[in-house]
Amino acid sequence: MFKLESLRSGYGRTEVLHGVDLVVPDDGVTTVLGHNGAGKTTLLKTVMGLLPARSGRITWDGEDITRLSAHQRVRRGLAWVPQGQQSFGTLTTRENLLVVAEAHPGGRGRLDEVLALFPALEELMERRAGLLSGGQRQQLSIARALLTGPRLLVLDEPSEGIQPSVVQEIEEKIVGLASRSGTQVLLAEQKVGFALNAADEYAVLATGRVVRAGRADEAAVDAAREALAV
Ligand SMILES: Nc1ncnc2c1ncn2[C@@H]1O[C@H](COP(=O)(O)OP(=O)(O)OP(=O)(O)O)[C@@H](O)[C@H]1O
Ligand SMILES: [Mg+2]
């Protein structure tokens, strides 16, 4: 179980997270919902160790990882898909995949299964990542993260700027990953529909705290919309 307790974080003199409590269960998809500026990216960066926690605790299977570097967290099985489909734009799709595959033990051995999950990438192998469409770049970004063989995949707004049909395809892959390979997924979203379709558990982030959380069942849609309206 991945757990955040009273987590505080921010930038310079500005505190953005004022004590976040969140439990990410061992399987399935957990979604953090929140408006623009609610602190979703700040939360995920603190989870990844890209931003230091000011106080509070992050534990994973009972181990306190609050003070570990991002690198150490990745070695323990965290993987990060940043907002905005970032990859190395001047490198080709193939080079982007190989850079990650070679930097992680077992990465090369995972290439075939990752490409089987995103077959669209096969035809784009020699194209520079900077020339890919938003949806293609998002798939490349997720594929890169999967090459590290993560136990917990952290995605920041994977549906942002992507057309609905591709969003649905990406959603299906994420749900499939969580159910078939047992990879835990933590994702941030603004779109309630996408977020709750894909999710098993949800939490609503507002004013730097989790204001509502629970199972992502039918009742959750109204509950989440109500919490977001505050
Ligand atoms: N590097 C930074 N320096 C200072 N303030 C920042 C920085 N990054 C974000 N902030 C501020 O922190 C707050 C939370 O931002 P954050 O990016 O976490 O929101 P978000 O929920 O991810 O929003 P979005 O849905 O637009 O991505 C905002 O008020 C933002 O202006
Ligand atoms: Mg964000």
C-alpha cells in the first residue's frame, strides 16, 4: 500500500499542499481529481521525489520513502508520466524507448511487450518524437515509463489535449495494465468522466487538501462533481 500522511509541499514561500492524506491500494487505478491549479501536479511531483515534502510522510509497504531521491524511488518501482506528453523531441521514437530501456535492468526485455500494448508506435519508430501527435506522444510517454517495469505508474493528466477516441483508447490501456499486470496506477485528472471511468478509487483535491475520497462507483460521479464545485 502506498500512503500519504499530512503531506505538505510547495514552492518557495508558497505552500500548495496543506496536509494531504491519501491511500493508494495495491491494485487498480486511483485518480486524483481537481481543477486547474488545485495542486495535482505538485502532489504527484512530491510523490515522485521531484519536489521535497515539507512535512508529513510517504510510505510504501510500510517503508518510509519521504526522504528518498527521485532516482531511488524509481529504483523501488515508481514510474512517472509527466503532464504534456514530454519526451526527447529531437530523438526518434526508437531512440526515446532505447534510452530508457538501456538505463533500467530488464528494460530491453520489456520492449516487445510494451510495443504489443502500443502497436501504433511500431510505425513511428524512425520519426522524431517532436513530430508525433499529442496522442502518439502520450503513448510514447507511457511506453517509456513501462520499460522501467514499475509497480506504481504515476500519470499526470494523460487525457489532456487529446481527442476523445484516443482518450478512450489510452483509458482502456491504463485499466488493462492495472488489472492484467497488477501494476498500481495513480493518475491526476480534471475530467470527471474519464477519471471515474478508469478509476477504482478517487480523491478530490481542493485548496491543498483531499476534500472527498472513496470508491469510484456510480454515486462517486455526483459526489465528485459536488466536491469540485466548492
Ligand atoms: N514551479 C512553481 N513555482 C511556483 N508556483 C508554482 C509552480 N508550479 C506550480 N505553482 C503553483 O502551485 C499551484 C498548484 O499548481 P499545480 O501545477 O500543482 O496545479 P494542477 O492541479 O496540476 O493544475 P493543472 O490542472 O492546470 O495542471 C498553482 O497555484 C500554481 O500556480
Ligand atoms: Mg497539473
